[in-house]
Amino acid sequence: MAKTVWITGASSGLGLHTAMALAKRGYQVAAGARSFGKEESKVAGCLCLSLDVTQEASIASFIAAAKESFGPPDILINCAGVLNLCACESYCPGEVEKVMEVNFLGQVKMISHVLPLMRERGHGRIINFSSINGLMGIPFQGAYTASKHAIEGYSECLQLECRPHGIEVMVVRPGDHQSGGQGYRAHGRGMGDDSPYRAAYDKACRVIHWDESHGCDPDRLGEKIAKALEKKRLPRTLCVAKLDQHLAVWLHDLLPARLFEKIIASYYRKTKD
């Protein structure tokens, strides 16, 4: 019998490619995203349902429709996420909160609803999307990095608590991918021309955009998640990134903090064509 997957943030980016990879493998995929309620978006092989992970009513509606079609989930994949590029000092009211509400608290809400369904059946798998940023900071991504660090700590606690109930947790740490990052990337309203950070911000944004446009193939990430789900034991973490980003994480833990900061600061001051 085909296993059932509920996946958030499935209308674009890495969530979309993950949903497509699992549908191709025969999973019953209930794909949720805010845009599914606004337009006739379709993902081949998936049941597309409106879902805003920040709204309890929307979550309840998604769960009711997904259960009616496929029954309770064997797997929950939390992909919904947003990014706001801004200096830490310059976030306007509500901007940090929005990033945390979608990226972190949205996962918490979904998990709180799904865990009783999995615990009742004595099994289940939860996959939380973190990021390379969950392990290290990047300039002008303070809110995003904070949300991903929160996911890392929360997921570790979740695994410890859920293990006796037959529920496994995996954290996915993507690096840069060619996945339409512009669609979910906002720029802080406080980054005006008079900002003392403006020159450094502009350079960093160019580097970030270049890295994303030259990043990994998102289909590869979807395939790696599908392969991880085929294993008897779900890996605790899955890092899908280019070699230089794997190296950056390694150096972050190995080098003295001041030296690593100099390396990262220098990288984001580069000019990218």
C-alpha cells in the first residue's frame, strides 16, 4: 500500500521538487501551499490543497481534506519557508516575526497536529527543512538564520521525545539550489539608501543571488530525500550542498571564530558578475 506524505510549501522551490520526486515514486502526496488556494496550480501526481502554516484554521482545513483523501500521514515534510534580507539592526516591526512564524512556528504547529495521528498508529516520520544557515551565520540573513537555528534545536529535542513512540525525525540542510529563490526572498524595508550597511548589503545580495543561480539541481535534493525515506532507519540529518558549502560548515567548527569571520566577510564582499 502506498505511503502517505503531507508536505508544506509545495508550490515552488525545494518543496515543489520534493513533492514531485515522491509522487513519481508512488507516494500519496498531499501538497500544501498558500498559492494553491489562490490559483489553479497543479503538481503532477499530487493532491494540491490550500495551506498557510501560520493560521490554525488553514492547517485544520488542510488536515481534514488530506485525511479525507488519503487518511493519516505516514510522513510529514515541513518545507514552507521565507527569507528576508536585511541588516540585523534594520529590521522593521513584524519582519523578524514573519520569518519566525513561517519557518519555525509553522513547523511547530504542523507537528503538534500530526504527532497524535502518528502516535496513535505507533509509527511515523517527520522531516524538517533547516539549512546550511542552521549551522552557521551569513551576513544580512539574521532572521532566516535564527529560524533555522531554532529548527535544529527543536528537531533534536523532538527526536528524543518521539523515539519511544516509533516516530523518527530527520533534519534536511540544503545549501544553495536553483529553485526560484527570488519568489520567497524579501528585502527589509529598513535597508534604504541612507543605511550605514547599504554598500555591504548590496555586495552581499549580489553574492547571494549568484550562489543561488549557480547552486545545486533541486531535483537532486528531491531524489535524495526519496532515497532517505526508503532506508530502514531514517538518517538524523541530510545535507545537500555544493562542496564549498560543506567545507564552510566544517571550517566553522574547526577554525578560530575570528579567522572564520574574516573568511566569510571577505567572501560576501566579492563582486559577482
